[in-house]
Amino acid sequence: MKHRLQSCLVLLLLGMALVWIRQPALGASGPKSLTGWKAGVAKITITPEKPVWMAGYASRNKPSEGKLQDLYAKAIALEDEKGKRVVLVTSDLIGFPRAIAEAIAQRVQKQFGLPRKQLILTSSHTHTGPVLRQSLIGTYSLNAEQAAAVEEYSHQLQDKIVALVGNAIKDLAPAKLSFGRGAAHFGVNRREPTPTGIRLGVSKEGPVDPDVPVLRVESKQGSLRGIIFSYACHNTTLTGELYRFHGDYAGHAQEALEKSHPGAMALFVMGCGADINPDPRGTLELARRHGEALALSVERILSAPLSPVQGLLRTAFERVVLPLAPAPTRQEIQARLTDKDIHVRRHAERMLARLDRDGKLISEYPYPVQVIQFGNDLTLIALAGEVVVDYVLRLKRELGTDELWVVSYSNDVFAYIPSARVLKEGGYEADRSMIYYDLPGPFAPAIEAKIINVIHKLVRRNGRRT
């Protein structure tokens, strides 16, 4: 009897060992105990309730006169199998300046435990939205009452965005992600060469990025919950003659997609289109037409087989110091006090005041770069500022186009980000725009290499396969 019990015990142990040996290692093929993605979405209206100065055009000379289309901020929270989260915020705004973006990020981290590197704050860069505090301050001629209205709106906006992030996190539920890309073709390079230099116009031969990347977010049951899409083109179909709020082509595209897919949320993210304009432009009908063309491109992508996005989230966020060109001397600045352009004169007055106060002008700027890696299936690079198209074209050459998504107007919209080529050629994106962004002068030629190098570093840190 004793020997029989010992034999049974040996057989039982051998069986347990065989079962253990057959279990797949973590990450190998076979059943997984982890549950996959979760996603949550939220949306809020951010249309100003009172007249507020409108952003984007220096030619405007009075506050807003109502709305043609509501403006929105939207958020999508994504959580991987291990509980790591990323929240993407999109908005029908000119762009979050650093002061507002960092105030929001600090409150989000305190209230929801979301680290800075896991929050992406983006804007559509519509030129028919409200002015924000400390944004493009060299552009507008505000009196005290109008400046107070901007200040009030900016504080209300911060409260709304923080609450929005919280609502998206509360909405988290099991989800499936998939990715694809198509194309749109109404964007045209606006850096037109002339015998006297580069001017803002239409350059049919200039570089563009026609890509329309799309991230599809579904419930576990297969119903569409979210559509994140982007295009590299300024939201400037509508011009400075318009004094009513509107989302431009991006507003129409989101509206059309949400109408076609009731219950789903469409979120637009701007690509690297700082030197790309819609063509043609200038009317409400053209804004609608461009928006519907972009929405149709997204619909084609959604109707085709998409690549599943799986794996764990890896996030990185770093600020690289970008050097400015040597600042002008006091004498050079004083000479601009008699310039025929009032914006040049006012810029000179502000620079002289800073020289009197600080004894110098700033010589560099801390530039945020953010990289989100979705397993091995998708790399999202979020760049600050108004980034010209050369950057995305270069990154596609160096990192490969597959599973790569590059956006700009993220986290801090403080200046145009010219490439080395654009800096050498000159023109609005290289130099004159700095007057409106209230920086002393152009960036130094090293700017492109510095940004590209830190992108490569963060991409490697996150483990992108190239």
C-alpha cells in the first residue's frame, strides 16, 4: 500500500512538471492573462460665451461677433494591458502656449496621477478661434478690457481641459485599436519663390505631406468609439475678414465624421503643415469642401482593412534647448522704431524694454519633444510649435514610413520651427513670424539637427523597430 501511494505521488509530480513546461513564457504565443486596451472619450464645447479677440490674423481690429460653428476640445484616454495611460487632447484653438499647457499638465498630474510625458495637448491651429493668454502677443492690438476678456477665457479654458481629461479617464472601457493611412490633396506649399525672395503665396512645386494617418478605436463589441486623424495643412481656409468663430476645414471634417458615425468621436490633430495652406482658400464654402474631402479620405481608410495596434505603451518627453541667432544690438532695434509697420515698431519697443529690464534678450528656448510608442505597431511623435513639412519628410526617410505618425502644434505653440533649408531661404516662417511670436529674432541654423537628434534618442529609448 505504501509503495502504491509513493508511485501515485511520483506520477502526479511528473504530470504537474509537464503541464508547467508546456505553459508559454510571457510574451510568447498562446493565451494571455492580460486584458488588452481600454479607451475613454470626452468632449466639451469651448466656444467663448462673450466677445473675445480672434486669433491668427494681425489684420483684425475688433473682437468676435458670434459663431458660425461651435469650437470643441476633445480627449481620448488610452490604457494598456498593465494600466499605463496616455491622454490625447485635441482642440479647435490656435495653439496652447507654454504657460497654459504646463498649468494644465500640473493640475492633471496632481488630480489624476498622469505624468507629463503621458499627456499630449494639441490644437487644430484654426485661425477663427479665440486669442489665448501669452500666445502670439505681438499680433494683436488689445485694450485693457479686451485683454481682460482674453485672460478670463484662458482661465476658464484651463478648468475645462482639466475636467475633460478626468472625464475621458472615467470613461475607460475595453477597446480595440487599429491604424491605417490614406491621403488628401488640397494642401499646397505657400513658400513661393520670387526674384526678390520667398513670399507667402502658392508654390505648386514645393514640398507637401499628403498623408492622412488614422487611428480607429472600437469597443470590444466592434462599435466605433473614436477616430483620431491628421493632415499637414494650416487651418487658414478662412481669412481675417471673418469675425465669427469657426473650426475651418478641420471643424467641418470632424463634424462630417461624427454625423456619419453616431456615437463616435472624431479628433483632429495637425501634422507638420506650418508652410502648407489650403488651396483654394478664402470662403466658407471652400472650408466646407476641404473638410468634406478630408472626411471622405478618412472614411476610405475606415472602410479598408486596418493594422491592429497591440502591445504596451512606452512614453518619453524631453526638452531640448534651441539656440536663437545672435540678438540684434540696441542700435539695430532702435532703428526699427521708425519702421512703417506698426507690428515691427511695437516689437522693437518690447525688446528695448526687456533690454532695460534684464540687460539682455533671450538666446535660447526649451523645446518639448514627445514620443509615444504603441507596442511594436505605432510610433507617435508630437512636436511643439509650427513645424514645417521638411521635418516629417526627413523623419520618414530616416525612421521609415510604416507605423510612423508625426504631428506638431503640440504642448507649446510658441514659434515657427523652420528647417535648415527654410532658414537659409528666409521668408515668413524663418524670420518675420518671430515678430508676432515676440522672440528677438530667427533661430540659429543648428535647430534642425538638435530636434532630429533628440527625436532619434527618444525613439530608440522607446524601442521603435526601424
